[in-house]
Amino acid sequence: MNLDILLQQVSRTISDTFLSRYGNLGLSIGILKDGEQAFLNVGQAKIDGPLSSNETVYLISSMTKPIIALALFILVNDKDNTIDLDTPVSDILGQLKTSKANFLHHANREMKISDLIDLRSEFHKGTNLWESPNRHVPWQTIDPIMALLCNMPRNEGFETEASFVNDRNYVNECFCLLGSIIEKVTHEPWTKFMRERIFEPLGMKNTSVGIDEATKKENPSRFADFHSARLGETLTSLKTFTKTRTPSYSQVEDYVSSDFFVSPRPVRIQSPETSIDTETLGSTPLAAAAGIMSTTADILIFSRKLIDVHNRLNGTVHGSEIERGMASMLDYVQALPQTYTYAAGWNRVLLPWDPRVLDPKPRWPGADGDNCRRLETAMKERCKDWLQSSFDTQQYCQQAWPFFLKATAKEAGHFCPPADLALYHGGNMVGANSFWFFIPSQNIAVVVLCNTRGFFLDAANFSCMVLADALFHQAKSRTTPTPAQMTSHVNAILSKCKVLAQRIAASYLWELVKYEDKLSRDFPTLADNETYAAACVGTYQFCEGIFAVISAGPDETLEFQLYGKGFRYPLRVRQGTSASSAEDVGGRLAMAFAMPMSELTPTGVGGSNRLDVEDFVIVFEGKDEEGRFKRFAWNFARAKSVNGRPPPLFSFERV
């Protein structure tokens, strides 16, 4: 099938379903197959602004990670350096010697550079509340992150080798450390290394780490704005439709699939902190995990070079340091066991996949982001009775994730062996999402960049998966499909995606309704200044650089502010406790800085990682002679219980 014809076939569904119906504003697509490329731009780069184009600059978010990993392979190949992938991280970043997680229990050794690029650390997720609604940059140096990693407990959920089978410990701090390693080895900002050693040599002229405001003002039409969604009308409409404050999942799905459904409205927001020009502000470590800005055309330049290098791997790859770095990266990724689902900054999977395999459970190809997590929730809710008895596992998985499926026994001769290794990565930040799918053995690359954080649906993920699946289906068929057969295959996938999109949106909306109900039930009242300020106001610190400020807000309500800058969250008091009753419960007082999502999502914040009220509960305890609380405890890492053990609470002491 001609690439342009394929893009036109999917454009209507992307526009009407993936974008408009679920509150996404615009996206740009680039596809590459056997050296030919094509582009499609759907929707707008800005509200009431121009259409997107293949030169529109987007934040690519966590798609940054494979490019950062390439920088490490370039350094390892450089004979002027003395590092390799087995170099202990603490040999370069000496502060980590004292970290409880520096010694890896699952591997019985110190953490190496390879563990960072493969996301096989035993860190907790510490970059809590990156998603600032008002664009502040919490950390402009690596020092606070280093202090945090040296003081937080080890993540017991990843203390055995079995815990990494078909899984990874997705901790952004690993890539923050990689940025710092680049600086230590090269004695220059890692952002300068990326520009001079990767972007400029490849001709990625529209790619950078962050964008300064002056550059944006020179040619504002080149840059996509960042967008979120207003959910208030949708929530009100849902309650009217279901006639209850707490509808069941099936009621929510009925609502989303009905004509009564009110689509969330896109709203422009400020750009996220990782997109700020880091060479002006200093080498912001967060950007090493999610801060590159680029275009679909530039990402295809990178993809084309990677495919070219892959096709020469059987021989000796000479040439530029980028080509040698890519060759080393591909060799490394392909040599690892199949159970490594993340390596060298890429998610990895063999295609086609077999949903009948349960031990170990396979990772769905392209399952990187909210779509997959919400689909699993939706399918479990739809099939509770079914799952509790015997059921057809293949049928269940096919309904949940229909892309790149291995042929059934009846169709066993359809695909040509052998299996193909696919590499992919998604990205989600405030106001943007993205997806990149790469099948080097078939000369296939697809990239989708979107200017809206997909709360209801990750439009970049679904658009990318439909196209990659179609190109793979065509490439692997024993006999070349006719145009009519390809059209039929693509239409069948699009039809399934429309149904899956409803389930994904319903899953998010259902979780959101439960969150709102718990918040209003358990934390019904705001903490007023008059009652609580004397005991609670102050600065509380976990370790150097990691602190929170409790202040008396102008609206007569206590406010929580992480790192003393950025968004001020109003505090709410847990039902059944108060300042007067605090002494009756052992001198402890529980508050939450969770907010109603109808208020929070228009600021750009409100993804699935925000839908557990208990993650945002702080418990004040112990009073000094002046009646002030000495500390508060908080599940800062938003960890879950492991083997029945409660998650660790971090103690923030008054300073």
C-alpha cells in the first residue's frame, strides 16, 4: 500500500475519534518504509491557530531517552574516555556510594551504567510532582536528586531478578544521572554534547533540549502550544446521564459510547518545566529524561540513520561516531534475553506476539503509557465473572490489544518467520504526548507527536500503533496483500480502536469519579488558616534540597508548596480529625493536598498517576513546646504495598 494512501485512510478516524472526541487538539505523523517517507498532520498546532506540519516543533517527552542512551554509547566508543557500560555508577558519581539502592540486591553487585539505560535500578520514583501546573523548574542541578537517591529507602518491589522479567523499574532519575555522567566524562554541559555530537551532525536542525522564549517569539508558528482539557462539563453530563454520583464502570462506558457524551474541551496551558531552554537556565537534569524538542521530520532523520546502520550490522560499521554508537546500541539491544523488555533507552518486544503465553506474561507491544493501563482496568471490570472462571486468554488479550497478533492455528502460515525485534518509546508530559515505533529488520519507523496530554485517550500511541501494525502486516505477509486486502485489514484495526478508545476513556473517567468521591468523602473541608496555621505553617525537609513549605494562603486556607516554589495546593483535612481532636489521635493530623480534577486538569495535571488520593496525604505528628508540629510523614514516592508490607513513609522534619 502506498504510504500516502495509508495515511489518508486513517486520517478521518484520527481526526474525529482520537482527537476531537477525546479532547486532543492536533498531531503530526511521520512514517518511513524501505527508504520512502510520508507525513500527515491532523488538527491544529494551537487553539485558533495554524495547522500542524512536519516542521512543527513539539516536546517529545520520554522519547528523549533513546537519544540520551545513544550519547552514552558514543562516549563508551570514544577511546579518549575510560568508561564502559560495566563501569559502576558510583565511580563517576561518587555521592551515590552512600545510597541504599547503589548495591543491587537482584544482581548482587553495585549498580552499573547499563542498569541506568536498562531501567534496572532499585530506586523509588522520587521525581514526585514534576508535573507542575505553573512551569516551575524544581531542580536546576543534580545535587537535590543525588541527595534524594542517597536518603530514600531501596525499592523492595524490585529486589529480585524475577521482578524484572518482562518488566522494568521506570524511574526517570536513571536518565537524570546519565545526563550528569555525560557532564562528568566530557567536562561540558550534556545539552552541548547532544547538540554538537548528535543533533548537528545528523542535520536535525529543528531539534534541541528545550526552547528559550526569545526563539519562540522569533517564529511562534513553528512551535506547537501545550494543551490540556477541561473536564467539568463532562463530569456534570455523566452524573446527569447515570443519575448517580458514583456510577459503575458499565454505566460510565455506556455514557462514553452514547450521543450524550460531552467531549472534554482543549485548553492552552503553559509549557512544562522540562521544555525550558536548559543552556540558559543551566543543565536542568529533568530534561535528560523528557526534555528534547523536535519535529516528525527530524525524528525520521534519526530513524533513517538507525535503519541504515542496522542493515550494515552483519558487516563492520565504520564511518561517523554516531554510526558506531548506533551500531553498538543495536548490538547491545539485540543480544539481551527476550525477558528484557527495556534496554538502552528503548522498550523492546518480538513481533508478532502471542497473547496465549501467560508464564511469564508478555508485555503488550506498544504498551507504554496510559492507554494500556486503562485498557487492562477496563477489561477486568468488563470481565470480572469471566476472569474468575476459566476463560479464553487469547480472546481476552485480542480484545484488549489487537496489534501485531500472532496468527491463530488456522492462519499459522500467514506470517513469514522469523520473529522481528521492535523498539518503541512513548512520552507523556504536561500538555504533550508522543510515540515512536521502530522495526529495523523491516525498515519501518513511525513517529507521532501530539500537543495535548491525552487524559481520555493517548492519541499519539493509538495513531502510531495502527500505522506500524499496517506496515508490519504488509511486510510480513507470505504473499503481498492486494490494496483491497490492506484496506480491509486497516479498517478492521480502526474499527477495534474506536471500541477500545471508548473503553480507555471510560476507564479514566470511572477512576476519576472514584477519586472525586473519595476526596469529597474523606477530605470534605479545607484547612482554614485560623484553625491550623499556628500548628502547621513552616518548612519541612526530607533531605538537603528536598523540602515542602506549608503556608497560610491568601484565601484563608493552608497551602502546600513543594520545593518552596511553583504551584500552591490547598490543604484539606481528613474527615474525623481536627486541630482540637488531634491530641485524641496521638497528636497526629492528616491532611491531603489532592484537588478536584475539574480544577486541576485545566492546568495540565491530572493523569492516571494523580488518581489515588492517598498518594497526596501528609500526616503531621509530634508537637514542640510551642504547639507546632515537628514533622509530617508522606508516601513521597507514591509506592504501593509489596508482599503485604505497607509503602515506606518519608519523614519531613521541621527546619
